[in-house]
Amino acid sequence: FEDCDGQEVNALNVGNPELQPDEGETRLLGVAWEPGWAPGLSFALDLWEIEHKNRVLYVGDGFSGIFDFFLRESPPDSNPYVIRAPQSPEDIALDIPGLITGIVSTYVNAGKVTTQGFDVEARYTWPTVWAGDFNLGLNYTYLEEYSIGISDSGAELNEDWAGGYGERGALPHHRGNLTFHWERNQHALTAQYRYVGSYESPLNLSIDNVETDTPFEVDAYTQFDLQYSYTFDGLRGAVLRLGCQNCTDVDPPVYNYNVVAEAFHEGRGALLYLRWEQSF
């Protein structure tokens, strides 16, 4: 019963003398196009596939897909990443392993990790005589696959984590940025609209505190950033920057496994800043 209750245990951080170096192969295919009938307009498409052999992965994070895999699939009495106390007489009578007293945090080699997708970039620049120079850009990334294969301690894992959660965080299928930049003499203005698609949480949907078999989906997220800068030529090129991140004060999506924002979600609300950059 103690193992079923929420509790904290010690983590033993150790090296792995059997760890092998990470090797990989990358295949890229790209095409770029600048139409002659529209000066300043350009497009680029890059297809990519990366295959890792002996991919180095971390075991010891409670929300890591690797750690969860070993807890779920390895025999409880022979899991090398769980430290247990010796069996008590009651444990022996029930034929169960001893109480969990700690976990082992280390690095292991995955048999393979394959990831593939494509990047799209579109850009249009147009200079003007009186109004300055304008630049409009679009970047989009689609993650098609993030497959992992690992075999250790009598357990075998073969999963595609794209659109879900991997060993180092969320892996949404869709991500993109739309950027507008204007510059004239000492003045510059940059506006950016960022988008992150939805993805599945590492924990399923819970109803009335009972976990179901339905995946919990973290909603898509958008953020608007704005920055104005002025360069003082007479002060050795000093730059004054005034801007805001998450200007519209958008809340991060609802999580069911954590209370802080992911790396691409702003959890602090709208952030105003003033910066002075000075060269000496």
C-alpha cells in the first residue's frame, strides 16, 4: 500500500559504464525558389530524416517516457532503475517485492530513434524610398515521426511519440512563426505571431479523479510579441528597445501533469520590457 501512495524517494545519480556513443545519419532534401516576376519573394522547402543509433536517453525523470516505460514493463523485482528494501516477512508471504526506497538516475542507449518532417519558409522583402524597408516572413515545421525503439531488462519499447510527449518534453506536430519587420534609419519595429499545435499529455484524461483510457489533449497555443528599437548613432550605436512578450496576455493551455508552462508556452502572462544596449 505504501508504494501506491504519493511519496518522495531518493534519487541515485550514477554513470553508466556500458554507455555507447551516439551515432546518426541525416538525410536532407531541399529546394528554394525566387520567382523573377516578384523581386524580394522567396520560398524554401526542406525535407529531413534523422536516424540515431545508440541514442543516449536519460532515465530518472518521473514524467519521462523512458522512465515510465521501465516502470510499466520491467518486472518489479528486477527493475534496475528502482531501488527496493529487502522483503519483509509480510512481503514474502504475499510474494511481492520490497518497499520502493529510491530510483536510479542515469543514461541508457536506445536501439534507435528516428525523426522526420519538413520545414517551410516564405519571405517577402520590399524596400521603399520614403517609408523604409519591410520584411514579411513565415516559418513552419511539421514533425511527422519521432519513433523510438529500446530493449532493456526484459522490456521492449517501440512507439511513435510525434504529437505527444517524448523523453525531453512535448513533441507537437505543428509549429510556426509569422514575422513582420520594418526598418527606417534609426527606427525598427518587429511583430511576431507564434503558433504551437496541440499534443497529447503523458497522462490520460481523468474524470472524477479516475484516469480513463482517453488521451488528454493540451490545446494549441498562440502568442503575439512586439518590439520597437531606436539606434543612437551619436552614442556609439547604443540601442533602446521597448517591447512586450505575449502582448495579449494569453494564458498557457491547461495541463493535467504539471503546473508550469512548456518551453514554448508563456506562463508569466504579458511581459513588458525596456532594454538599453551600449557598446564601449
